[in-house]
Amino acid sequence: MIITICGSATFAEEMGKAAEHLKKKGHEIYVPDPLVTEEWYQKNNGRENLLAMKPVWTKFHFKRIESSDAILIINHEKKGIKGYFGSNTLMELSVAIFLQKKIFLLNPIHEDHPHYEELIAVDSVVLHGNLDNI
């Protein structure tokens, strides 16, 4: 299966580990480019460059979703929210929904999640932290 990994850039390291695990299982994996935190990128390339590149990376990631069979959202706890993902991942999720891609959530979401209501209507598979459930 071809899977595009999505999630907060904060989870870049976890996305890389998930990609390696799934590749060993025989899946073709796409990850966000570059696979670093926004803080790291900005520190090494400047804020102006970060802001200029974000739309480029977003559109490229949307194209990867289009060519995939599924997306996997890496959604660990962040900001005190279990199963966190932010606005950029919500956009990626919307693209996947529109394109009728299979949706995997690494962890469950809870009612206090800011996007809980949007996710209730989505037919997704919750992996309960176990990538082998794909």
C-alpha cells in the first residue's frame, strides 16, 4: 500500500520512525518534506524562507496524498491534547477525504480535541498506537 504520513512537524522524528517501520512491512511511504520541525528549519534557514516554502511543501504533500492509497496521521499528545493534530494536518485530512483515501489515525482522539466533530463524520481506522494494525 502507498501511504502518506501526515502530522504536526513537532512529530518529525516520530514520522520518520513510522515510515521506516512501515517500509520494512513492504509499504511505500511518503513523508512531509523536509522532515524536520519548523523551529529547526527556521533556525537554519530563516523565518522568511520558512514562510515562503510552506505553501510549496503543502501543495507537494497534497500531490503525494493524491497518489497514495491512504494517509496515516501521527497524532501524539501535544499542548495537553491527546491525539493532537493542527490546522495543516486538518487540511491534509480534508484532501484525503475528498479524494476518498483510506484514513489511519495512530492514536484515538478525544472530545476535547479541537477537530473532534470533524473527525466523527470521517470513516477512519484508529491504530491505538500500533502501526502493525495497518
